[in-house]
Amino acid sequence: MLNKRKKPTEDGKAAKEKEMNVWCVKNFKPELGAGEDATSINILTKQMQASHAKKKKQQDPILTRTSMEKTFPARRVDVVDGAMSIKDVKEKYPLLFCADEIMAEFHRLTEVNLYETIEEPDIKEVLHSISQMRQPTKSPGWMKQDSKQDTALLALPGHLNEDISSFMQFSTSPASASAVILVNDKDGDKDMSKSTYQIFVEKVKIGEWYSLDKAYMGLLGVHYVFHLSYPPQYSKTLIFMQKFIAKLADRTRTPDSVLNLWTKAQ
């Protein structure tokens, strides 16, 4: 993780979470591309805002991706140095607020494709092993699991003595400012194969994911993209995903429970 901006809490005070992690991309702020300056970036930003106002079918995906790439350095300065609220970031960079662009932004930061890493054979084997372990007390029994991989991901927080309800809830609106996944249980039967997953940060919708594994990767991604602290309620779950699924090592100590689970699952 990174040396991050402070984010508001429910009582309006700055978060006082211990900074447990130092990313390998700590405070990453690349230089502007050749030929770009503050004026050209401002023009691109306004074009992106205008594009977002159009209907989806009228937007040019190639122009969107090019503009997102060119404005990436400016966006990092705003997020890392500007301490912008999520609402302010969304107003300035509205095209960032969808699942695909969050994952693309994570790739710009780390050169890691989270959707690909979770499908790698060694990771699938580890998750399959976790799915075969005795389910922890805090494992949610209220969801119909779609696969062994989903079973493992649902059980992961419990194996690390964390409560999955601290970041994944059946609700229409988030109760806290921390990053959370809200499960859209369309038929009310808690069937994961038919559910979608919306991620919120500071009660602002970031995007919607269409499978549990991608939503978990999205949860990790938003902490990088928006320079957020790992909340203590589920920090070990994020550390496990960062270090052993995304394979992003850093110089900080890995909690014993995270190491023990990884060792046991191999």
C-alpha cells in the first residue's frame, strides 16, 4: 500500500489508521508526456467531461482511452498531493468511474492486470485449496457460491479473523466512508451467479462489477487508484490479495496470519 491521503470518517475527523503498508508504487507521479503541458491537459480534461455527458453509444472509446492515458500524470498529482475527496475526483475525471477504467488505472500504476492474475493456475490452485479448508466461524453462510474460487474468496476474511461484512454487504447504500462492495441481489435469493457488485468509496459509487472475483480485485484496485489507507477492519484481506494474488511485494512486514494462510494453502 502507499503513504496515503487521509480520508474523512463518519465523525468528520481525519482517519488515524496506522500506515501499515508502503507500496512499490508509493506516491507514483509520472511526468507529463512529450508535448503535454498544463494547458493541453486542461483541454483534455474538459473534453473528457463533455464526453461523459454524452450517451454511452456516442462516446469514442479510443479517444477515451487516449485521453485517460495522457491525463494520468495530472490525475496522480491531484489524488496524491491534492487530497481531493472522491466526489471532487469524480467531478473532474468522471470517465474514471467505471469498472474497466479503474482496472486500467491500476494497470497504469502497477503494470499488473488483476483480472489475469486471479486466473493464473497457481493462484487458482491456492484458492481451490482454501475452499477445501474448514470454513471459519465468520464465513458467510448466506450466499449460494458459484464456484470453488468464490467459496475461497468468501472465506478468506474469516481465515484471517476479519469480518466480511466490513466490506461486503447486502444494502442499497453504504453505511461508512470506507471502500465497500454492495451486493445487488436481484432476485432476493442470495445467488451469486445472478448478482452484481457495486463498489463505493466515501459513499460515492465507483463502478459495477459482474462477478465476485472481479469485485474483489476491484476492491483492491480502488485503494491504489484513490491513494487510500487499508481499513483496519479488513486490512489483512487486502494484504493477502496484494502480496499473493496481485503479487505486489513491498518492504513491510506481512502479518503472521496472512503468511500462515498462504503457506497452508500451497
